[in-house]
Amino acid sequence: MKHTLLATTALVAMTGAAAAELTISATGRVGLKMTEGSKAVDKTTTYGVITTSVKANADLLNKAAVTITAVAKDIYNITKTAITIGAVDATAGAADVEIIDLMILEAQARLAGGTLAETIVGSPRFDAAERTQIATDIAMLQAIRARLVTVTDAKAAVADKTEAANRFRINFKAAGETDSGISYGLSGRAEQSDTSLTGSQYVSGAFGKIKMGDLGGADNDATGHLAGVGLTGLGFNEEFTYQAIDHNVGYEYSAAGLTFGYSQDTSITEGSNSAMGLKYTGDMGGATISVGVGQSKMGTATQSTFAVSASSGGLTLKAVSSTNDNGPAVKAATGTTRSASGSTTAAVLDTLAVANNDTDQTGVSISYAMDSMTVTGFTKTVSTVGAVDKDYSGFGFAYDMGGVTLKAGVVDANDQQLVDFGLSFSF
């Protein structure tokens, strides 16, 4: 049961408008949320493969010194022994990364005027062009280092946590219609401890509906998410990831149970940037059936989603399947090497092959309402080729006491347990 804070309906006299309606409502919640902790994770170091251009550039910049002048101009090694990293196609090791680190330190010191070469030749040793070359070489060496080693920091153990779950929202809705039959409106909300408003606006008529604001995407509108559980949403793991989530302008047209939608993100000016959706809702043998399909193209990636739901009596079933191809595979390509004298400043590392494997999201949910009680469950799996599947499932109930609803839920979020319960109320 919903009550407005100020008035159920506010009729506002407007020039050229038959009527305008403003509704203000609110929701709030109080309860507890329990989050399972995690074990400590050790620091890990992973080494990459030495490619052709990595080897060539690293060995060139660390070749044997002949004179101090040669050291200052061309290389970052002040010894007369060439220092090289491992072989092409071999996995790098700590010694290879140490060589790169020493080269970076030497190059940085030269720019600061603090190396042996700088002291002997005299300061300032390097002109503007040479300093530009050194800066370019530093960037190359740092790129080589990033290619050869990846360090994952250690994580301390996290204890189980119980926290208060309280929040309120003020919701605004306004709708109007001109004398000529054009409808218009907006919806938005303000949230506790939130300094911003979120919302959207629309204009509709026989031509369809034009929307702007915080929309998501037309594919999301057509297919949506599974049913969620709990007082707080418990991570909203029943929701699907849509790449068109930031779309801010859209159009839709409905007729005979069919709704077609299209959307874009106006902040994107290059590459693909669109989403489309088609949804049908109708009655079949006493059950309400909805079928939706959607597709978005963002950059080089294409996401395709299909959803079907059926409701009869108090029972609602929904299934959603979505695939994102994550863009075409990246082919390996050989890079370039810096010239020995530095006359050619540009150098490019080899391009590594990237499969960009598809990511599939699949899930089902079921809800059953019995008088004032609603019981809901869901399960969802996220699969990417070459990676470990992520599994999510949840169960919860809601008991409506008339304006106040008792809610509780438990979720297994890829082996992390989340539990909450409490009261949700609306005005």
C-alpha cells in the first residue's frame, strides 16, 4: 500500500496543458546484513614471456659501454660488458626484471643529473633532443617491465562482518498531457547520504516514446534481470551485466503487445554505440507470457540477450541467457626496435595475441506469492572460456504487513555467504 508524503495527486494549471500530476513517495529500511569474511591471500608474482621486440629493445639499451660519451648518448649501462635478458619465447625471471629496473634507475638519474656519465662529461650533459630520447626510453623500459612481471599484492584476512542496513529514498514522479494529446513526464529519486539525483524524462505520443536520462539500454529494457532476494539486495547478483548500461537517450514504440526499443550513449562519439530490444507480452492459456530479445554493440563487442518469463496465479518463472563476444580476437604482431643511435625515437612492443573469449551469463528465478507471503529463489552462472566459472544463488522471502514488509535473504555469491533481514516500509 503506497501513500504520498504531500498529496496523492497535485493538479497544476499550465498554459496549453490539460493537467499535470506530481507524486512524491518514499521507501525506507532497517535491518542487519551479515557478510562472510575471507582468508588471507599471499603476494604472488607472475612472469611473462620474452618476445622479439622486448628482447631487442632491452639488449640494445643495455649493450656494452665503450666510452662514457657512448654511455651518455646511447645506452643505460656504464660497464664494458653487455647485459642481456633471457631468450626470445622464454619465460622471464626475477633476474631479467632486475636488469630492467637498473636500466630505468640509470635513465631516470641521467635526467636528474646524478650519474657517473653526467659527472664526468659535465652538466648539463644532454640537450633537449637527448632528454626527449631518454624520456622515451624510460617509457619503453617501463612498458617492458609491465610486460615481464605482474605482482598481485597480498591481502589480509577479513573477518565476518555484521552491519546495520538502513536507508531511505524519496521518489518523485510527474506526468502530464497537453491539449493535443502529447504525454510527458519524469521520474527520479533522492537517497539518504547521496548528493545527486538520478532519474529520467520522456515525451510520448502516437509517434512513440522518446526517453532521456539514466536509462540503461534498450536490450536491458527488453530482457531485464532475474528476481532478487533480501532486504538490501545482497550484492544484486541476480542482475545481468549489460554493456549498454550507460545509455542516456532512447526511443520505444509499442503496439499489440510488442515493444521495440533503441538507445545510445551520447557521450560516445567514435565506434559502435547502440542497443536494440524487442519484447512481447501477452496472455496464453491464462498465463502472462513475456519474451524479450536484445542486442548491443559497444566498440568492437556485441552482446546478445534472450529472456522469457511466465506468470500464472502467484507463480512467476523467468530465464535469461546473454552472450558477449568481447570483440574480435587480437592477432599477434611483431613490434619495432629503437635505433642504436637514438635517431629513431619510436619503438613498439610486440602485440600479444588475445583470444577475447565469449562471456556467457545464464540464470533462472522463481517466485511464488501466497496471500501476503512471497518466496523467491534464483541461480546464475557467469562463464568465460579459459576462466573459472562464477556461480551465484539466492533464496529469500517477503511478508507484507500493509505498508511494512518483513524481508530476509541468503545468497551464495561465488562461495561468499551473504545474509540479511529486516523491515522495509513505503509511504
